[in-house]
Amino acid sequence: MHLFSAGRDIENDNQSTMSFNCFNCKGRPNISNEQFVMSEQNFNISIMNNDENQSDRYVLFGNSFHKGNSLVYDIPILFKMAKKHLLSLSSVVRDQYKTFRSQDQNNCKPINFSDIRLQISGFLLFLRDCLQRMNACESYSWLMESHGKKIELELNNLYSALGQFHNLSETILQHALLSSDYTNNIYYHLYHCHLDVRWFQLSLLSELPNSKDTLKNSLHNALNDLVQLARNRFKKLQLKDLLLKDALLCDCTYDFLILIQYLINKQQLLYNSDNFWQYFNAVFTNVNLVNCEELIFRLWLLNSLQRSDKSSSIDLKDSDLVSILKEFLNNEPNEVQLKLSICLLQNIVISSSITEPVIVFWEYFHKRLNSTFYSSDMKIQNIACISKNGSELLIQMNNLFSAQQTELLSNYNSFQLFQRLLGLHLQNIKYNSKDWNQIKGRIFSKFSPSKLMSFNEVGFYNFTTLFLTLSIMSDDTSQIALKYQHLIKLISEQKLDPNTRSTYWKGTVAFLILHSQRNVSITAYGTALSDTLNTTSQEYITVYLDGLKEVFLFSESLTYGQHTLIGSWLENYLLSTIKPLDSNEILQTILLILEKLKKVGNDQSMPFSNENEIFILYNSLYNNLLPFLKKSCLSFDCDTIVADIAATFTIISSIPAFSNTKVMLFNFFVVNQGINIKLLNRYLSSIIKENVIANVHGFNSLALIKAWLHSSMLITNWTFNETMTITQFVSNISEIKELFTNSGNNLETSVDPFITFLDSLNLKYQHNQDIKLRQKMSEKVSDYFYSIKIWVNILIKQQKQNDEIYRLYMVIGYMFEKISPLIYVKGKPNTILQELLDSMFLGVSLRSPNFKTHPCVITALLSCLHRYFIGLFRLNPKTDMYIARCLRELISLYFPKILVGIKSSDELPLLKFFEEKPDNEIPERSLFLELLVSTFLNKRQRTPDSSVAQVLEYINNIIKISHNNKFVILSIIQHALMRICSVSMFCEETNICRRITNEIINTLINLSELPSNEEIKNEVMSSLNTLCEEHLAFSSKLIFEFFDHVITISPDFVTCFLPKLVTHIEKVEWKRGIGSDYNLRKGLERIQIKLKKI
């Protein structure tokens, strides 16, 4: 075999050149640095046995050399040529590269830096190839002995021409990788030329058997150069930049280190010499002062060794990583240094799956859990890190594990970063039970009762988040949660201070949500929680309940023991804490659970057994919510979510899967007459929409009709849709269908179902002339409205719902007008009409002078008072003393209040009575005027009270409005004029009543004098005649004064009446038994004299 035969590329001139690569992290297309490293690691295998068709010449530095002769005779020349090429690179830097490039582009032939490097590397590869072949053939050992030292010396001289690697100028290091045009970047090529030459020097020395010591020193120096380069780089960086910058300048530097490691390992294998880390640690730790900064540098450099794409090539197992970390922590680093060290170690721990650093950190942190771990570099919004609730706590922890590297230093403290490191490591070693158990054991062993009691608020929060970290990364979430609960039980939750207890419950919620998200059984953990829930304070149960919503939201199934989360504590909490008016998250959560139960029940065809977890959950909810639902449905103010919950319970109980349950809520929400109307509407409409009402336990049609009447009686804009849903169902009940047959009314399409119902009752009553049928109908109506007093009293007591109060008085008025004979029986006690009058108008409290009538009542009565009177007038007040008394009290109590509240723009009340029709067509008019007169105008008073003035002003306004309405004027004269004149006679001159009465009298007398109003004149004469009959005998002076006033209005009228006056005087004289009464005759004479003067 020819000594220098090898597989090479053959050129046309029968000379060969070498096909090779060199360090080039910005390498040529299709040629990667990795290929170069792999080829260099295997350079010993490159000798080929096939020497056929090989040239015996090489081209080196552009010149042709004989393979055999060159090694013997041309080595000095070739080294000089290599040195010359190296100096040409250095000279470009010395001559200021930018200026040189500018001149070069204009006047000089460009220098190909890559070609220079390739020629140097080609020569060194040729030399190494020769040495390999000499070592492979014993017959050429004399050449190695004679030229080995010479080659070693030349190699040292060649490297000396470049200078110390770590002494490269800052300019070269800064610009080596800045330019994207690496081809013309002299700094790039000069830096990488150092790597080329140093590597080939080391690999050549490894081929020289007598240069072992030189190789060892060179390896030491090479590693020292790399460490010093990294240390110099470290000194120029701020701590926060260490995560973004690599300790090694480029990938080629790392590849150089990989090759050195390979070479050292090869030497160790051949000669049992030191391993890589013995070499590396010798230069790594060779410093005078070891402080936190130096130790951070070491961690940074080790992290850089691990962070490369080819990190598997360097195993940090034998490095001093753990020792460095322990020394670092013993030096009490500040918060910034501590955070940085954790971030630097994260890549090492995760890539290498080594547990020792994590344990070392835990041994440091467990003594400092009460610390706030504050540093000035944290963003202010991240300083207060305690979450508001359990859900946010879990989100915070998950965000910690998914945070970007660039966010870590500014957004998190050192303990949080440790938890991140711990969590990611645990996730990485999930299937390594030994390390997992080791970490769990180390953590659990540090928490004793005294340790837990020593925690402040921050310490307990850190303790909780630590267990959450374990639970999140564990396959056995429940085990970690149970351990957490067990530790709390050792000291009793009640002994914790308030803020710490709040944190405990937030953590508990987070554990539960985590169980739910992973579909892990909650049975064991929920059972362990039950005792604590039964004894803790209400405010902490609120925290717990706030998280239940998400627990059930994430639950894909209700068979994971969710029933253990509900207990007797819920009943106590709801009754003592939740106000019925609150539509809070807790009730929303309960409704969510029920909706899930309903969905599960609809998918199940067979009944659940009593031992089934889903059935137990439903039963537990029902038993613990029932007292709260009972209490809430009787409350004046209650949010409709209570009805939603009750309706959902009822609907679920009607599903076959839950047929073993008997829910009596229909009785509480429908049969119960004291229920809030909003709840009644919501509850009934909900179960009707689900089409399950017929299957509801306790259902009966009469109760439903009464509930519908209750609902429709107080229908408002807010409840219209729900009431109409109930109406559509009720309209199909047989007895309601019968009522509306041939009535001409359609209940389903009615805008106001209650009014339509009353109209139908009225029509049927009018058509049924049979007394027995009317009596039977009255009894049925009594059944329908048996509880109306309760409905009315509840609403009146509230005095808040303005629209409902207005509606109440309006519809009851309509009820009086339409069906008063059906709701009242003369002589029968406690009829519906009596109860309504007592509750709404004539109760003892309502008669009190201090009682203030609700404004909505006055507004309603202004519009509908006539309906009450019509209904009562239909009951024959002249023969029924009770009705007569009620009418008097009703008008005396409320008519003045109505008149006081009237605005100038308002319509007068009871105008319905004063339409242009005779009294026989509106019998209520005469009855009303008689009632008005008898109640307010019958008394003889010098100073009538304000109500008299109000009534007089009302009559005056009616006269003004109806002055062209002959029927109304006649009715007022017939029933009221005499009493109006009487009031005018007896009241003081200055009283307002005198002015109003005089105005009324003036108007009526003037109307009577019109030619077409002879009938009115006769009625006025008749009223004055009655006045004289009643008052002339005992109040003659007032009578004559009254006629004095009438003379001023119309002397002709008095002249016409004078004969009647004389007749009355004579009757009085006859009754007294005297021939002539001086006073009477004197008064008559005065009137006659006044008339003659006119």
C-alpha cells in the first residue's frame, strides 16, 4: 500500500485536491457545520484501502507537491506558507478593514477570506492524513520519530502567529457575527480561523505519540481560552441579558468544544487519562474570588453547554453543577440573582432530567416560605400576586407553567420560578416513580403542625401553590389534595387567621376544579372536606361555593363523587346568608347543577337506584335547598331564580329516571296562596313549557285555576309572556272551556285574561235567571277567589310595586262592577266582597287619620272609583244597611283624597255618571249625588271642613262641564241644590264654601231663566221651596239673607218665588197659632221693598 494513497478527487491534470470543510456556522448552502463535526469525530476511519487510480501529487497553497517528499522535505516551507496566510488575515484587521475594503473594491484584487482558511485547513488536513497513515504502518515509525518534534514545534509556531485565543480584541468578538455578509467579514473569518487552527493543532498532536504532555497542556489551554472568552463576555452583559445571550459566541465555538470533548474521551479510552469534566473543572474553577456573581457565571456557562441543539453530546452528569448551586445558595444571593439562577437551571434540569438541583432549591426555599421574595425588577402589577378566588389561583398556576422565557424575570418572583422549575421537571419525569416519590417525600416531610402554624399569609399562600404545583403535574391529583387537607386537619382550619383561611379555601376550590378538569373522582377529597365545611364560617363557605360552578362546568359526568360536595352546611348557609332578593352566583351554580341533572335524566330511560351517585346528588340538593325555597317563596322580595330552581326540581322529579322522588314544590309555589306573584308566574310557566305539569306530584286543576287568576289579576308588562303561557294551558281545562262557550270571548287571544274572565262570568250570570244556577255559580266563584284576600294583603303590605298596586285597584274595581252579586250575599259573613273592602279600603288601620294612602291607589281610584260604586249600587244599598254604610265610609274616606290629588289637566272622577242620559238610564248618578249630599252637605256648620269645599268645587266643575247637559243639571238640582243652599246659608261670609255655593246658585238660577229651561226653573223653585219648608220656622233670618243674595242674582226669579215664600210664612204662623209673626213679616217686607226699588 502506498503511504499516501487515499480516497480523493482527481483533477484533470492528474493532481488531487482535498474535499473538506471547516468551522462555518454561516456555512455555504447544502454544507452544514454538523457534517464537518461528524467527519472530524471520525477522522481516524478516513484511511481507505483502495489506492487505485490515485495521483501521487497534492495541490497545497496553489502549488503542486509530491505526497511522499512533502512530508520529508517540504514541511517547513508549508508551515511558512500557512503562517503567511494567517498573517494576511491579521494584516487586514491591522490595516483597518473598512478602509481596506473600500480601496480593494476600487483598485485591488479582492481577498477571498474563505479560500485562505480553506488552504490553511487543507494543509493541516493533509498533514494529519499523513500522520494517520504513518501511525497505521509500523515500517514508517522512523518518520514519526524523526519529524514528530519538528511538526510539534511548527504547530506551536503557527498557533503563536495568531496569538492567544482569549486575547482576541473586542472589535473582533463584537463584529464576528454581526454582518449578514459573512463572506467579506474579516472578523468572522479571523475568529473562525482560530477555531480551525486550534482544532487541527489538537487533532495533529493527538496523532503524535510523543506529544502527550503537549496535547494535555494544549487541551487545558483550549478549554481555558473558551472559559475566559465566556467570562469576558459575562462581564460585559447585564444579568437580565444572560437568558437571551449564550456564553459561547457561536455554534462553531460549541462544536469546537464538542470536538475537544470527543478528543479527551478518546484519549481517556486509549490511555486512561483524565475525563472531559476533570479538564474542564480545572480551568472552570481557577479563580481567586468565588462570590454569587462568579457562581452565576458558572451556571450560565453550564446552561450554554446544555442549550445547544446538540446538547446530548455533552453530559452534565459529572459536572460540578450541584456543588456550584449549593455554594451559590449558601452565599445568600439576592432575589434577582436567585431568579436568574433558577431560569438558567431550568434548561439543564429539563433537558437532563436531573432531580438533584430541584431538591437543592427546595432545601433552600422551605426555610423561607414566609418571604415575599420581592425584587425591584418586578413589574408593579405583579407584586400583589394573591388571587381573588380558587379559579384565578389555578389559572395563575397554569399561566406560570406556560409563561414565555422572556416574561419570567419581570413577572414572577423566585419562589414562583422554583415552582415552575419543579412543575416542569415533574412533568418531564412523570414516568420515573423513583424521582417523583423522592421529591414528594422531601416536600411532605418539611410540613409539621408547628411549621404550618408559623406561616404568615404569604407563607400559607406559597404552601398552597406548592401543593397545587404537585397536583397539577401529578397523575394522582386526589392524593396530593388529600395530603393538603390532612395537613390542615392537623392544626384545624378554624385556628388559622382570617386571610389564611381564605387562602385555604381558594386552594381547596382550585383542587376541586383540577379534579373536575381531569375527570378524577372527587369522592375521597369531598368526604375529607365535609367535616371542615360543617364547622367553618359562612364567609369561607362563600369562597367555596363561588368555585363550585366551575367544578360542575368542567365535569363531563356526575359520577365522579360530586355528591360529596353538597352537605347539611348548604342548608344552614342558604338560610342564614342568602337574601331571597339576591340573584347571586351561588344560586346560579345550583341551577347549573340541576340543569346538568335534568340532561342526564333525559338520557336515562330507567329509574336511578337510591344508591346511584347521580340520584344521591339530586336528593342531597333537594333536601338541603327545600327549607330555603320554602322561606323564599313567602318573601315579598325574591328573585325569580328561586322559582327557576324550584321549577327545575319539579321538572326533574317528573322524569322517569328520578321517579323515585316526591317533590312537593307544587304545593309551595302554586297551592300556597301567599307566594310572590313573580315566583308563581316563573314557576308555573316553566313547568308548563316543559309539558310535565300533569305528572307533577300534587297537581290539581282548581289550584292551577286559582294560581292563574292570581297571576292574571296582577299581570304587568314584566309578567305578560309568562301569564299568557299559563293562560293558554288553563283555557283547555274543562270548566274554563265551559264558561267561555258561547260567550264570544277567547281567553287564549285576550290581551287581559283576567278582565275577559270577569266579562264571561258577568255574561253567564246575566243569562242564568235560575236562582239555583246563580247560587251554584256564586259558590264556584267563591272557590276561585277564596284566597283573594291573601293576594291583596300581601301586595298592599309591600307598598313598593307601583304598577302592581295600580293594577290591583283597577281590576278589583272591574270585579265589583261585573260580578258583585257573585261575590256578596246579604247577611252572609266574610264574603269575598267584604274581605276586599276591609283589606283595600275600610280596615281599621286605613281609617287612621295618620294613614297615608299610596299615590298609586289614588291614581287608580281616579280612573275606576265609579266601578266600585256601580258594583255596590247593584247590591241595593237602600235595603242593605251594610252596603249603605260601606258606601258612606268609602266616599267619606277616599273621595276627598281623590279630589285633593287632581291636577288641572286630569279628568274629573266619576264623569261616567254624568253622561247626557236621563236618571233612569244612569241610576247610579242619583244614588251617587244622594250619597255625596248625605255624606258631606247635611251638616249645619259655620265653618265647614275642607272636604265640604272640595265636594262643592267638584259639583261646581261638573255643572261647568255639563251646563249644556239638561239631564245632568236637573239631576244635580233635584238631589243637591237644596243642600248646597243650606250650606250657603249657614257658613260664614268669609268661608270658601260661601263663595263656591254662591257661584253654583248663580249658575243654576241663570240657567233656569233661559226660555228653553222652564223645567230647570221649576226644579230650582222646588229646591228653594224645600229649603223654606225646612229652615223658615227656625232660621228665618238666614232664609231672608239668602233671598237678599238671590235678589242680586235675579230679582225676577225672586219675584216669581215670592208667592211661595208668603205661603210658607203663613204656614209657619198657622203652626205657631198666631195671626202674624213680626220677624217673618218684617223680613218679607224687606224683600218686597228691595224688589220694588229694582
